[in-house]
Amino acid sequence: MKTWSLQTRLAVVLGTLVTVLWLLAALATATRLSARVNEVFDDALQATAQRILPLALHDLRGRGEPLDEHEEHEIDRLPDDEEGVVYQVRDASGTVLLQSRDAGAANLPGFKGQGFSQSDGYRVYQQSLADGQVTITVAEPVADRTRLARSMMIELSLPLLVVIPLSLLAIAFAVRRGFAPVRALERAISRRGAQDMSPLAVKDLPRELMPFAAEVNDLFHRLTAAFEAERSFAANAAHELRTPVAGAIAQAQRLKAETADASAARRADEIVTTLKRLMRTSEKLMQLARAEGGRMRQERASDMRQVVQLIVQDFQRAGAGERCRLTLPPEPVPSVIEPDAFGILCRNLIENALRHGDPDQPVTIELTPEAVLTVSNEGPPLAPEALARLSHRFQKGAADGDGAGLGLAIVTAIAERAQAEFSLVSPIPGQSTGVSARVALPRG
């Protein structure tokens, strides 16, 4: 089901109301105008009767014919004074003394009293002299009035064909302009990254939106406090674990050296292995806390080649030897990612490749002039669903592996906060085996 926006709803409602009001106003105007037209026509019909009646009397007296005779007389007709108007002049007995050309066809009624009436499609006005000896009946076709009223209504409606669309466009424009702050607030929220908890700007917002923006800012503040508490706890817990775990490792190693029991020595080795795994996990938790809470970008770009070279040399000194094969461009590779954060990212990618890749095959590390870091290792290809879950926390590539399942989660967190692009592909492009991690660094 399609959901209309508030802007569209308001525009439709206002447009409908304005259209209905325009039509009602036009109908009221047409009704009032029709009544006024009838009044004007009635006044004209009455004036016609009052002009014709004296002329008829004058004409009859000029001929010397008595007005009280009841037989009909042949009287010359007066020329029509008004187009479409018919009339008859009668004496007191109802004998027609004078009439217009079409008066007979109109079948005008006899005198029934002074005033207006309707008869067979005609508007009729009747009037008599003071002594009642002569009456006049004047009639006009109602169709003429109807035709004129219809023509006036059409002329009145024509401007509405222009005014109503213009009104709708004006309403749509006004509503869109009025909702501009709402759209700006929507864009400000939708463009934020997952880690951006900075408050919204409320300076230029309308008064109606300020409470909403204030509540959102309050929510950001509470979320920031909750995230900071979580990161602080993880970092502090990992830090506090390092000293006692290191002490426990030393005690276990001393116990192994002092005991002559082979079984006890074997158990001491297992304890040392477990404690070292715990030590690595605590270090990863500290890195993850820093990745999620620290600053991942700097104001000025730095050359990332030195960072990659130092990390690779550390692995080579730690026993990786010739397995790490590094390729660097001759020219600097500038990026605004924070160097320490980039070092953590590189260390986790290389460590992950060394641990899970084929031990007999090298791990290739390449940094291109376009600031793209690629770390690839040989091994069986991984399914897409397996690749998707590897960047989650505590997800291991192998169920029996000795990793903490946090390396790629740390890389993902750093990439998101530094606005870098991180992706995993398997197999390696152009091959049928292996896994390749690619990070496109921000150039600034």
C-alpha cells in the first residue's frame, strides 16, 4: 500500500479545498447574477409596457374611436419597440385594441391584475390605466433570459479554467517551500554514518521542528554515552587483564621448569597456551574499543608506505620470514586515515592471512598508488555467506582456530569510521583459490 508524504497530503487537501471554494463562489456568483439579470429584464419589461400604453391610447383617441365598444376593430399595429417582446392592448371587456405581430401566436392571457406572472414559456407583465378602461399585457420569452444567463455563466467559468490550475500550482509551490526545513532535517539525518553521533543543527529550524530535533539530539547524547561506557569497559577490562595474565603465564612457565613430572609439565604448557590466547583476546578487545571510539582521520594526508613497511617487518622478525611479500609503489601514497589506526588495520589483515592461509604459500601485501591496500593468501575458496559473517565479532574462519574472531571486525570498524571501503573476495581475482582483502583508503 502506497503511503503519501505529509507534504503531498497537505497539498492535496489544500488544493481540493481551494478548488471547491472556487466552484462554490462561482456557483453563488452565477446564482446571484441570474437573479440580477431577471430583475433587469423585469424592469425593462415593465418600462416597455409603460412606454407602449400611452402611445396606444394616443393613437386610439386620434382616430376618434370609443374605448368602451365591445366589437373588435381593425387597428393598425404599432411597430415593435423591443426585439422579442410581444404585447396586447385590451379594453375593459377584454377586446384586443392593439397588438404586436406575434402576440396572437404567444396566446397571451387576459388581464388578471397588475404585476408579473409566468405563462406558456413567457414572462408576462400586465398593467392598466387608473380607470381600468384599458389594459396592456407585455410578454418576453423566458428562453431568451435562459440563453443569456447560460452565456454569462460560461463567460464566468472560463477564467476558472486558468485560475484553478494556477492556484493548485501556487499551493504545491508554497507547500514545498514550507516543507524545505523538514527535507533538510531528513537529509541531515539520512546522510549520517553509523558512528556519527554529533548533534543536529537547530539554529535555522522552524519552531515546530525544534522539539523533534532536540529529542533526536538527546537520543544521540544517550547513545554516545552508552557506547562510550561499553568501549570504556572493554578497554579497561582488557587492560586490567594484561598484568595478571602475564603473571599467570610466568608462574606457569616457572612451574614447568621446576617440575620433573612430565604430566604436570604438559599441563603447564596447556595453561600457558590458554593464557596466551586470553592475552591476544584482550589485546584485540583493546584494539576494537579504540577502533570504535577513537579518531580515525586526520586533517592532513600522510604517506602510508612507511606504516605498511614497518608492520610487515615486525611480522618477518616474528617468524613469518619470506611468507610476507610486500609490493610498494616508488611514489608516496597519501591518505588522511590516522597512521596508528592504519597500522592496526594492516596488522590484523596480515595476521589473519598468515593464520588462515596455506602455510606453504606466501601472503602478498600490495599498496597501489591509488591508495588501495590488498592482502591475499592462498587456500580453499570461501562461500559468499561465509565471507559475509567473517567481519562480525567473534566469527572465526575455522571452528578449531586459535584466533579470537575479532581481527576482521576491527578492520571493518576502522574502515567505517575512516570512511574507507573494505571488501573480502574469494577466490582471488584471476584465480580459482584463495581469499583477498581490499581496503580503498580515503585520499582526503
